[in-house]
Amino acid sequence: MPDIVATPKLTAAGAARIMAAAIVKAAAMGVPQCIAIVDDGGNLLAFRRMDGAKLLSIRTCQRKAYTAVFNRARSGTVSRELALELALVTQGKFVNLKGAAPIMVDGKVIGAIGVGSGTGEQDLEVALAGIAALPGASSGG
Amino acid sequence: MTDVVPTLRLTAAGAEKVMAAAIAKAGALGAPQCIAVVDAGGNLLAFTRMDGAKVHAVEASLNKALTAASHRARTGAMPPEVGAALAMATEGRFVNAKGGEPIAVDGHVVGAIGVGSGTAEEDLAVAVAGAAALGAK
């Protein structure tokens, strides 16, 4: 095993591209959203709150993105008991709500997008539209 | 005193203008930054971490913006002892460092921008450039 390996990293430009597509999708759906994009360390890269989006979603969309990056999977898929445990041990950072997906390139998670303010289905739809804008990226589905 | 008064509100489009101007200024300075734009209530509207900006500055930029919105004034001007007391009382959300600038339109603070990752002077210059983009008076 080598000591150091090359790994893809999501740039600010990549995050901006995903963000722009997600906003276009949310606007087309008529559902104002809070949208957060984090890197593979769960650190915030980009955030936008659209006019009319819920204030509570500022935090939840970031935590959804964090959850997707650390689970390397879409959020909202964990069993109820496990989700409560995880929420407790992470002091609420783990959120078992739909609306986030990992951003994957070459089978590696390079970040995640979390969306909140609509229904879980609407949130996920916007998240996936964002990832679809990044050439070569998949969304852990 | 009337019960309800009209007020000015910063929109997502306005926040985008502030963000774009701030990113342009940071790029020109060669200082990658974390930049946060909040509304008058201190709630996040837009955030960007430029390539190379410090991860640590994510939180700092948010809190500088919150501080500028809350005080309706440029950050970093408090005497150190007051600044430390306020930081403790607010669990670190009050930040007595440069880089937070209120966004004022017609003398009314509609929000604020917080910038972190560069030197204090770079942070301030980027925040001022962002706030100025809105045709602020």
C-alpha cells in the first residue's frame, strides 16, 4: 500500500456548477430551497438560500450533505433506531432525512450536496439535478 | 410608534451580486477566501469557499457576517476586553476581528458580509468590495 495516493478533489468552480444547476431545477419546480455543497471532509464549499426557503433548512441542508458524505450514500435511508443513535452520538450532525446525495467521481466520494425546504422527494430531486451537471459524476444511487 | 413598519430585505439575487464582487476582489488580491452573506437577522443567504481558503475560516466568516449584521457595524473595532467578553457570552458567535461589513442601502442595514482566510486587511478589503456592489450608500 503506498503512503500517499492521488485523489479527485471538488473545486470551488465544480461546486458553483452543481449549485447553479440545483437552483435552476428548484426554480423550475417552483420550490425555493436551501442548498449546501460540502467537500469529502464534510466542510462547507458553497451555500445558497433561495428567496422563500425556510430558515430552519439552512442548518438541515448542511447536515444532510454532511450525512451523505460520511455515509457515502444518499441520506434518509438508515433504519429509524440506528438513525436516532447516530443523531445522538453526532450531536445532531447526522440527519436521517431525504434530500442529500454523495458526489462521486471514478467511484470516489468527492463531496455531497444537501437540499432542504421542500418535501424529501423534492429535495432529493434538486440534489440529483445538481450532481447531474458535473460531467462524469454520479450520485450514489 | 406603529405596530408594523415597512422594511428593506436582501434577496438571493442581491446576495449573489455581493458574493460575485467579493470573489472578484479576492481573486485580484490573490487571497482565496471564505465568504458568507447573511440577511439582517444574521441568517445565511450565500457562502463560498474559494480554492485554497482555510477550512477554519468557514465558521469565522459566518460569525463575522453575523457580528456585522447584529451590530450594524464593521467588525474588529471593539476594545479587546469587551470583545473577549462578548465572544464568551455568545459562545464564539461574536467575532472581534476584521472582515465583517454591514450591507447598507439607504442607511438601512439589510444584511452583512463576512470574510475570512486572509490577513485582517485582505478580509476587510474583500468584505468592503462585496458590500459596495449593491450600490450601498
